[in-house]
Amino acid sequence: MAAGLVISAPASGVGKTTLTLALARAWRHRGLNVQCFKSGPDYIDPAFHAAATGRASVNVDSWAMDRGTIAHLVSRGADADVVLAEGSMGLFDGVAARGVTGTGATADIAEMLGWPVVLVIDPSGQAQTAAAIAAGLRDYRPGVRLAGVVLNRVASPRHEDLVRRALNDAGIAVFGALPRHAEISLPKRHLGLVQAEEQAEIGKLIDEAARFVAEHVDLDAVLRSAASWSPQAASNGLNVTPPGQRIALARDAAFSFVYPHMLEAWRAAGAEIATFSPLADEGPDMSADVCWLPGGYPELHAGTIAASARFRSGLRAFAETRPVHGECGGYMVLGTALTDADGVRHEMTGLLGLETSFARRRMHLGYRLAALAVPMPGHQAGARLRGHEFHYSTILAQPDTPLAVVHDATGAVIAETGSRRGHATGTFFHLIAEDR
């Protein structure tokens, strides 16, 4: 039977990912099998979890997924000794309108699974107030149980003592306190952490984080606070239809934002996946019956993509007879042109009329519910798809047939409708699940 915990915080940027990776690696060093999950739609963190544990991590999302899907996904932790779910944003942060099983908040997953929460608290610029924040989070929702806190970035022993005394007075366990330690800071860029596969020294960084946390945190006390857990039988699978039998999947530093559970669902349904690298000027496997371009960072590699003649001609030849779909960054590459942050315009593949620019950055972030007006690979017109959008590009032109009517989590219609032209389709949102 596994021990389950949720790692959360009052806000983003406090150190949830670092603590999750450190705990996972430290317990792994002790001979324990550790399984991680990511609560919410972040598609970068699961790769870090896998690097720390040696086991694939997936997202669980209460806004987009039903209980059966979540139960199916977490059941992979049945053979683990410890199961950690890393939260997103603050513990109770979600959208205003309820989705399939909740608002997307980490607290939904903690309550659903019955796992206690370890809070990461950064008391910078405060002392006793940190205890008030922790007590408020403990008492905010009766179904969510607080195990204790780990203090991060404490300024001095005196600072730590003040915060510890206040937390003890509030009846909140303190598992440890971490001084500032630049050597375990994970590098970031505009869409979040620099991806794990782009960091050659990620293993050493996680090892250092594990050593540092083991020195300052009572790992045994944290483990004792976890809930004994065994997975419930899932009534259904992943509710994901593969877009084809053999899928040519773009996969490199420019095309890497794909949810692990999507790939697993495709394979579980019998689909084959053949990866190729546009940055290496490779075209899609011409024996495939569909091509899928995930999101990623095409804006950082726009010049290389524009110069990749074999990739562009291969994709165009593929699209003459078979469907090609792009998500977010992949959608941009299917378009006519992409203007980078320096204002340089790069020609893309031209399968769609979409033109985008990063010279005038504006953040687009949030859950999306799309009702397809026309078919896309794996889904017929009328299907209702749930996904998440996060990018900084501005649409300069989107002239093709709209793919869908797209709403945000409040029900408001948004302009990023996606597009269809011939066999090419694209969306700005990343697909998480289909409503059934």
C-alpha cells in the first residue's frame, strides 16, 4: 500500500517543484519507489518528475477530467511506496466555474484522493504572518487536510525561530526549514521552467536538491504524515481517441508540449507513434496516416524551422493526402509566418493562413472548452473538447475556416477558434480530454 501526499503552497514560485523533486530523489536514494503526478495542466513538470523518480508522471486535472479518468491515471502508483502529487499555483486556486469534477484547484485532487497536503511556505519579508497564512489554508476547506509545512528561503536562524514558534502555537507541524541555496534553482523562461530534456545537468541538480533537503527536512516525519492509499478501481479509461493508427509526431526542443497521458492513451488504443525532428530537418514518416505537431518553443527556433526545407516540403507533401494537426506552437508552424521577439518575420509551412507575432507579446492563459464546427483528427464535428491554452503570441491573421467555437472557463467566447484548410487543422489549446 502506497503513502500519498500533495505538495502545494499559497502561490506560484514558492518552491513546490524543487521540493517535490528533492523528496522524490531523496526517498529513491533510500530504496523507495516514488510515483509523481502533476495536478493541473502544466505540461513541463512531469518530465522533471520522471527525471527524479525514473517513472513516468502524468497530469491529473479536476476541471478537464472525470473521476474515472483521474482514478485510472493515479492507479499507476499502486506499486509505489510513496506517491506525490505536485500542485499548481496556490492550493485553492482554480477557475470560477466548476468543470467536470472541480475547478482545477490542487485542493480538489487532495480531497478526492484523501491525501494530506504538505505546504511550502516562503516567509520572505514576514515572520508570524506566515503562520496565519498556513492556518488560513488549513481551515479554508474542511475536506482538505494539512500535514504540515516546509519553510523555504528563510533568511537566518532567528527568522526561522520566529516562524517556527508561530506555527507551533497554531498547532501546525514544521517538517524543516530551507535556507536560500542558489545551486538548486531551476532555470526559467517565458512559459515556465526550462524543459528537463534541455538541461544536461538536471540529474546533478536534483541530486543536490535531494542532499540539501535531506539535510534540513525531517524526511521520516514527512513520510509518516502521508495517508495510506490504494487505488480505487477505475470505471473507465482515458476518454481519448487516437487521431490515427500510425501517428507521425514532431518531437524535439521546438515541439515538446504534449501531455504524457495523451500519448499513453493513443498507444493503449493500439496506435503506433513515429517521432521525427523538424529542427533536424526531418519530415514526417510517409507511412503514417496522420501527422501531429505539438506545442513547444517554435519562437525560439523560428529561423531553423524556416530554413528546414526537407521538413517543410515533407509536411506539405504529407498534407496533400492525409490530415495534419498542430497544437499551439505546432499550429503556428502550420501557418504562413511567425514573427519572433526581435521583429524578424520567418516563413512557416503555409498549410494554414495563420500568421502570428511575438514582437507584440500578450499572455493567453486558461482552460478552453471547444465545440468542433468541423472535424479534426480523432474527433468529429460537434465533439466537445477540453484543453488548456498558454502562449504569448498575437494573431495577425486567422483567415481560414474556424475549427471550433471556443469558450474559456467562464463561458466567454474567445477569438482563438483554431483553423481548418484542406487536410490541415490547428488549435491554440492543448487537448486534455473529450467530453463523453
